[in-house]
Amino acid sequence: MTPEEIFSKGERTRAVILDAAYDLFLNQGYSATSMRQIAERAGLAVGSIYNHFAGKDEIFQALIIDKHPYLQILPVLQETPGKTTEEFIRNASRLVQEKMGHHPDFIKLMFIEIVEFEGRHFPKVLETIFPLAYPLIERFTVPGSGVRQDMSTPKLIRAFIGSIMAFYLTDFLVGDASVPPGIRDMRLDDFMEIFMYGILEGRSQNSE
């Protein structure tokens, strides 16, 4: 079955619009991109875009959700092996970094979201992520998992997601060769180590 048979004409047009807007937002920013430019890049009339999106803001919101790396990361995490929380997190950090590599495009979109929209679209992203992440995190919040029992699932999800996002955000910022190797060459596994054990002495992997 061909892609044309799988997706309707409307779905294909929507995808073309999003791809065009994605390239323009990344290359020249949100504010500098007009609906006319998106239409020209997509090979459509401006009016055709309004059949699919109410405006540029709605296009950007769709991109933030559709292009969010967690839509790729979460399926990987769901299949990550690990009998203990520690084993799972170590395996997950390795698999996520193998799957994602560097992800500068999404980080650029997030900068637009933070600077130009002050995070206005992010609640929609969380609506998408949380239902997918809940079953995964709850797997390790049962007694005997090693996770503090006073730690709620929403807190764990935010801390876990935040640690991974912090890695990719800082990885984007320190990619220049002039940055000292000790900072530039950190791995996601290093962030997960801090997530699990913190930075204070006595809170190591050998602690009870």
C-alpha cells in the first residue's frame, strides 16, 4: 500500500504545510515568517492553508507537538528492559541517545516557544506526553522498586523529562569546539546518574 493510499489528501496537505512552516521557522524565526511564505513554500494558495489551520499560531502549536522528540523517545522507553529502576534508567539513557543523537532542530523550536510565546503552547505538549509517560513511570513507583515512596508520579515524570530535556538543551548550547571537553562531552547517562543519585556525598549508587 502506497503512502498516498494510507493518507487522505487532507492529511497529505496538512503534512506539506507543516514541513514548509518547519523549515521557515527554523531558518528565519516565527515572527519573520508569514502565512504567504508558508503557502509559497508548500506550493499552495494562502486560502488553502486556512482550510487546515486557523492561523500561524495553530501551525506552530501543531509543530511543537508533532515534532516533539518524546513522540520518538517514549516508544523506545516503553520497550526498554530493566528489572530494577536503576537498570532501566541506565538502559533507557543509552537507547534514547542512540535513537535521538543530537536534536538541534527541536531545541530551536523550543527557543521560539520560550522567547516568543513564553511557553504558552507547552501545556498542550504535556497533555500529549503525560498519558504516555504515566504507565512507564508507575512501573517503578511500586514498593520494592527502590524509588522513594513519598515521590508522586507527576513529580517523577517532570524530573525525568526535565533531566532529558536539560541534556539536549545544554548539548545544543555547548556544541562549539571552544567549549572545554569535560563539559562538551557529557552524555545523557551522566545526567541520569545525577537524576538518580544527586550531587551530595553519601548519595551514591552504593547507598541504601
